[in-house]
Amino acid sequence: MKLNKPILIKYGDFAGMAASIVCLLHCIAMPLAIFVFPMLGLAHAHDHFHDVLVAAITLPVLLALVPGYLRHRDGATLALGGAGLAIFLVAVFVAGPRFGEVAEAVLAVASGCMLLVAHLRNRRHCRRCGLPSACAGASTAE
């Protein structure tokens, strides 16, 4: 079974957009969760959720934005995605432990917005490709 890069880019972008939205919702709901999780016995579920989010946000950047850059050569999309990923990792691994949940949430929301825009830009480039089999099956009529 041959791996189809355009399909990988397409679904990587969709996964990245979904992960960014989940992250944004998580950060917005965090003040409520801080109070509710311990009462439900889920105090450590938040840490596990962060581990899942790190993977869910990092993998689509590597699977969609990097190959998208190699195909379209849009450095701004790759830079935006790379900066968004870097800020997210700093938020989770540095800002959260050192400065608390509020600092982590602010940085994570900013990074989520950056990543969402980067994946949307990548999808737009894929739709404009013009190659018959390129990037999610875009046709020359597009």
C-alpha cells in the first residue's frame, strides 16, 4: 500500500485544525476545569490531556505543514506553524510549570490561533495547486 502524500497533507491539516480548536476550547474552559476536576477525582487527567494535546498538535505540523512547504514553498505558512508549535511547547513545558495555568493558557491560545491559521493557509495552497493529483485531489479547473 503506497502512502499518498497529498492525502496525508490534507488529513494532517484537518487533524491540526481540529487539535488547535480542541486546545483553544480546553484553554477557555480551564478556569472551570480547575475547580471541577478535583471534585470529580480527575486531578491528574489534566496532565494526561496535555500529553495527548502535545502529540495531537505536533504530528499534524510534521505531517501536513512540512510536506506542504516542500510542495508549495510558502515560507510564511511554515514559519507561522513552526512558531505556533514552538510557543505551544513553551506554554506546556515552561510557562505552565513555572508561571501557572494562566500564563500557559494565554500562550496556548495564541499558539492555537497561529497553528489554525497556518493549517488554513496550507489548505488554501493545496486547493490552488493546479496539479491533477496534487494536494487533496485539486483539479486544474480550480
